[in-house]
Amino acid sequence: MKVKHLSETNFYYGELNLPKDYEINKKELIHDMIFSKEVEKNLYKNTEQDYYIEHSQDLYKIYDYIKDHFQLKLIKNINNSKIYSFSKEIEWCNVLYPNENYFSRGIVNPVDLKHSPDYTVIYALKTSPCNLTVYYDDNRRAGRSYKIDVRENEFYIFPSCLHYSITDNKSDQINYFYCMGFTYA
């Protein structure tokens, strides 16, 4: 018997282990997130907590590590598709204050599938205990979900067409997430 996989839904995650003297400056990045601009022309009205952050060396370090890690472990080339599309739909940050949560219907633009990213990447810069839930369909078993505890300094990668949510921030601290879209290279 032969098998041909027509599609599969994968969820990847890991810790951002940057080499010594190449670490990110979390305080500076958090400062930039707090004073970033709110995304004005958001693709979905229910993701109003998206903020656009300018590029910095620290953001490039996160991007390079995840891209290289993905290529090394999975032998797949991915890139940030910011150059192909509206940057505010491809790269954003979320600042969740106490008792706030986040829900996204995915970052695929239904009007422009060709230039939409293949993967969503979420990096937990600084976070208190919360969960990331990714919603997916498994053939006839529609409405499935996968929940994972979000840990600081970890990244999460999943298909961009999937809806996802981050549960309520039940602490008195602010949660910071840096997010981006990747496409196959």
C-alpha cells in the first residue's frame, strides 16, 4: 500500500536559545511595544489589539533564529513575507493588560491568498501564566482545538489560516507577544 499525504496541520514550538552576547534587549523591545502604533487598517475587526512595531536589531535576532531553527530542524525554508504585502498584516505585537485576552481569525487575507503568509509565529517575550489555543478541523472532526501553556521566551508556529486565542491575563503583570507571518521560500 502506498500513501500520499494531501495535507496536515502541524504545530511547532520551542525555546528561543540565542547564543551568548547575541541576546535580545527585552527592556528596550518592551518599551518599543508599549509606544508602538495601533494597527489602523486591521484585516479583521475583532483583532483590535494588534500594534505595529518598527524593526529593530532585536526583532531581526528573533526572526533569524526562528527562520534558521525551522530550516535546520524541518528542512523547510521560510521567510517573513513583509516585502510582499502590507507590513501591518505580517508583523505585529500584542500587549495584553490584566484581564485582557486575544482572539484572531488567522492572518490569511481571503482577497489575496497568493501574498498571504503560510505560518503564524508568536513569540512570548514576557508573559505571566496563560494559554494559547489553536482551533483547527481534522476532516470530519471539525471544531477541534489544541491548548498549550505559554511560557516566556518560547515561540509557537502554526498555519496562518487557523484561528487562535490567548487566554485571559489573570496576573497583575502585562503580557507581551511579538508576532509575524512566514511564507515558504
